[in-house]
Amino acid sequence: MIMSRMKFQIAAAVLATGLAAMAQAQSGAIDARTFDALTRAQELAESNQFDEAIATLDKLKGNDKLGSYAKSQLWNFYAFIYANQEKYTDAIAAYRKVLREPEATEGLKQQAKYTIAQLYFQTEQYDQCIRFMESWLSEVNQPTPTAHIMLAQAYYQQDSYDRSLTNIDKAIELEKAAGKPIQESWLRLKAALYYAKKDYAKTAEVYEELISIDPAVGYMKQLAGMYSELGRDADRLAVYDAVYQHGSLKSENEVLNLAYMWLGQDVPYQAGTIIEDAIKAGRVEETNKNLETLANAWAQANERDKAVPALTRAAEVSGDGIFMARLAGVHFNAGEYKQAAAAAAKADQMGGLKNAAGNRLLMGMAYFNAKDYEDALQAFRRAKQDRSTFKAAAKWEEHTLAEVRRLRAIEEALKALEQRTREALEADENNVDAIDLGT
């Protein structure tokens, strides 16, 4: 936000040209020799021969007959040369001498005050910058937007946010009245001020205005951050997604944050699509956590065919049974009991489970639904060894045993029926044979 030195040098060069014209116009107040010396000093300065220019002015300074008006021009040229040499302290001192000359013109004094304010700003002496700029503004009939912006920047550096905002608004008002577009740097400063005041609603409004001028990705990200502070999650998502569609979400964190936003808005399919595409493109690493998030997104979206490969890959990458156990749950919820049982058994074998007993209980239930009762009973008996699953496992064991007894009873009844049927058929055959013999 600090004015660049190049800008100041350009302004000073323009000022020097104006002063030469002024000196010429009022040549009656300056004798010909003095005027020639000042002109020579200006020419040397414009050729970057600063030492020679200073030497010329030093000779002139020794003239006891120099009047107040001529001295004001002399100090002004000293200040101009010092500023171009980046000797800002000397330049300020010379400009302040201009102000002390009683015959200095009002225009020259005003310009000196303005430039002193610039130099104090350049040297980060913001209190002095404010003092001289406020004085200048009180004296001129047509203040410039640039003056108010400089004052706003100085107040900002002193944490006087309200005064800074007042000056920014005044600069914007003047610029609009002149029919000119508002500079983005002014609005960025305004946004920074509202943010420093923790007025996130106003900060968001400024970034909305900036985006209307230039829909830059940086502005969009800042606006999304403000929406987050305000709890406007849907708006935040809309802005972030626009950045994503623009292809400007580059980092892994940014892509994953967008996916989490979609999950937060209960749109898991979009979250899964974003993560999967980013993994394929190499922008998101294929880690356990990222694969788990991907699998969860697909599972929430009821995309079983997509969730299964993600969990399988997560299990391969991690080398532990956590993701295989989750895969077992996905298969179980889909009614794929054989696959669920196999995944749970593999998870149990791999280890590293946070809830091994719960996995064994699910394994038993999967085996039960797959009608593999012997393996189900083994799983339930192992699950009974943990207090957290003892009751549920015991009930399932009892239920399984009852089912086994029921099936055995049915099987025995069928065998008995089959035996009676066979005996009845044999009896009928014997009766037929007896009838035949009787005839």
C-alpha cells in the first residue's frame, strides 16, 4: 500500500517543471542571474547530475541579496533534488524551509505541504504525514482522491480504522463524481479495514464489489472465507465451486475442502466425483484418509459399486483391517452376505481394528444370513469374549442354535416323511402282488 518511489519521482519531476514555469512567469521577483542558476540546476537534475545541481544551488544560496521569493524557489529545487536522490530527510527539511518563506506563493506552499506528506509517508512517519495532509486538505478547494487515499493508508498504519474508512469513502465519492472507475487497490484497502474491524459482512460486500469489477480467483477465495465467517455455507460453497469450475483450485487442501463442503450440504455424489477426479489427476494423494473420505462419499450417495473399490484400495494402502472391516459393512448393508463375511474375516486376520469384537459380530451375522451357521457360531462365540458385544453375540448365538435345531428338526421330519412314504409305497406294491397271486 505504500506509494512506490517511482511514482514519487515522477510526481516530483512534474512539479519541478511547473516550478520552472512559475519562476519564469514571475521573473520580476527574481533577477536574471538567479533565474539562470535555477534553470541550470533543473537541467542538471533532469540529467541525473545531482551533485552538480547541488553545487549550483550552493553557490546561489551564498548570495546575501537573495529575496524571500527567490529563496522559496531555491529551497524547492533543493528538495526536488534530494527527493530524487532518495535523501528524504533532507528533502523534507528543504520543503519545510519553503513553508517558512513569507513571499512563497500559496500554490508553492500547498504543493510543498502535499509533497512533505508524501515523503513522511515514504519514511513511515505516519503521524507527520497525517498532520501535513490534513492541513493541505483544509486549504485546497478541490482535494484529490489520491490525497484521501494516502491519508487513509496513513490512518490504517496507525490502526485508526474508522478515519481511514472515512477517507477511502471520500476518495471513492470524488472518483465517481469525476466519472472514473474505482481502483481495485482502494477497495482492497477498504476490505482490509473492515476485516481488521471484524466486520465480516461489510468485508464480504467489498469483495462482492471487487468481483463485479474483476472476477479474480483471489477475490473469490477471500469472499468464500468471509461467507464461512458469517455462517453462509451455501454461499461459500457456490463461490468455491465457481473457482473449482474455473480450474483454479490447485492445492490438495482446497480440493478436499470443497469436497467436505459438498458433504456438509448433503450432496455426497458431487464430493465423491471431485475427490475421485483429483486423485486421478494427481492433485490429491491416495492416502488412507482421502480414500476413506472418498469411500464414505460414495457410500452416502448409495454408490456401492464405487465405494467398494475405494475401501478395497484403502485397505491395500494401509495394510490394516480397518478399511476391510468398513468394506464388510458396505457389503452387509447391500445384502451381499458372502462378500461381507469374507471381508470381515479378512479384516479380522489383518488386525489393527478399533472394534475387533464388533467386526466379529458383523462377521457372524453375515455368515448367518449366508446360511453358514457353523462359521457364524464360531464368530459369535469369539464376539462373546468381549464385554461390549457379549449380550448381542449371545443372543445371536442362541438364535443361530435355534435356527440350526429348527432346520435339523425339519430335516429329520423330512427324512421321516420320506421313510413313511417309501414304506407306504412298498406296502402298496406288496398289496398289488398279493392281489395278483390271488387271481
